[in-house]
Amino acid sequence: MDRRNLGKCGWSVGEIGCGTYRSFDRSGAAAQKSITRLVGVNLAAGVDLFDTAPMYGLAESTLGRAISAAAASDRPIVATKVLQNELSGAKSQIEDSFGLLGRIDLLQVHNMAGWRVVVPYLAELRAQGRIGAVGVTHYDPGAFGEIEVACKTGQVDVIQIPYNLMERQVERRLLPMANDMNLGVLVMTPIQPIFRRSELLKKLAGLDLAAFREYGVSDTASLCLKYLLSKDLRLVPIPATSRDARAVSNTNVSGKPPLPRDLIRRLEQLAGS
């Protein structure tokens, strides 16, 4: 897999990461075995950043177990989040996450909750060496202004934002800011909008993919990933899946040339973006 620098963190990561929303929130021995296998499939394909959160149910727990079962040479970057408006609650939740995951490389403020008190605390944890980087996230473009304010404190290393063919507001201010400030950029919802999950795929359903095959595209989902990778050479999409085959098809778009501008424009026109 091709690699990208995650901004001022100084980390070189696979250009596609792995999200855990819903897909890792499963209980029982059979589910854990499946998740451990899925993590192994991702690692073998070059995926070495996994993103989770306490709000994803059992995901931190199942991811932690799967990573502990991996070979020491396959040590991935572990990213999680904290969603608490008060610092005392944030501290407690963070310690719980350490217990489940074993370690945390990137710790992010989830949906900007209490960020004015939480971000400085995360910066302290970074200074102490307990975490490697501080991030902020939000799924709603209405919160992009707050993300900008937080980043301009100088304490943020990574932003996690929504970006896909039908959600391109990040192109106006957040991506230029991230470039200027050398911030890492993780992309949630890289395949379809969070509140219109089927609308984009319906628009792309009849598209002839022949012109896209040489770029590693095998279906509409991998097409959406390839679009993002081609639009900006700094960002790292983190699609979530519970299927081994989907993880493989996601990573197959890596290592191929970026989409040319005419195909990018064609996709944007089709999506109405």
C-alpha cells in the first residue's frame, strides 16, 4: 500500500485506514474471532491505522483484543476519542480507553465535546508521552468553525472530518487550513454521506466502471475511496467494514495512479456536487 505523512505527527501511515463504527461492536467468541481475522487482513494489506471510540459500543474492547493478538512487527497506530463536556468525566473515560486498548497513539475530542478544557489536557498527555498526538473531530459541517478555532490554538495535530462525493464543504476552509498548518487529515464517511447513506450509491449505481478499472476500482465503494485519494494526497480515509473481502477491495485502490481530472469532474457532476 502507498503511504502518506499524517501531518506534523511525523507518522507515515498506509493511505487507507480502518474505522470500527458498528463493524467492531459485536459480542461473543465468534465475533471476536472474526474481528481478529479482519484486523489481520487489514494489516496484511498495509492498513496500519485503526480508529475507534467509546461511543462505538464494544469496539474499543474488540479492537484491543485483536491488536494484542497481532505480531509485534505489525504494531498499528491506535486512534480513539473522548466525548465528555467536563474534564473529570473526560479523564475517567480516557483511562477506561487505555485499559481496553492497552495504548493510545492518537486521542481525539469526539464531536468537539468540551474541547476548550479537554484539548489542553490531551496536550498534557502528549507532553507526558502517554499519547502521541491530539485530534479533534465532528461529523457536522456546522461545527467546522469550532474545529478551526481549536486548531488555531496550536495544540491540535490531526482533524477528522466528513468528506465524500456529496459532502465537499471541507474543501472550502478546513483542507486549506490543514495544509497551511501541516495537520493530519482523517476522513470519516468516505464512501457515502452519514445521513443519506444510500443516496450517493444510487446515483453511481448505473455508472460504467470500465474507465476506472486501471486505477484499482472494482465497485462503487472502491470508486468513492479512489476519488478521495485522488483529490488530496494528504488525507487518509478510514472506511469501516466487517467483511474481509471489502477490506481487500478497499485497499486494492492503493498503489495505482490517481484518477485524472476529467474522471474526477465526471464523478462530481454525476453526484451533483
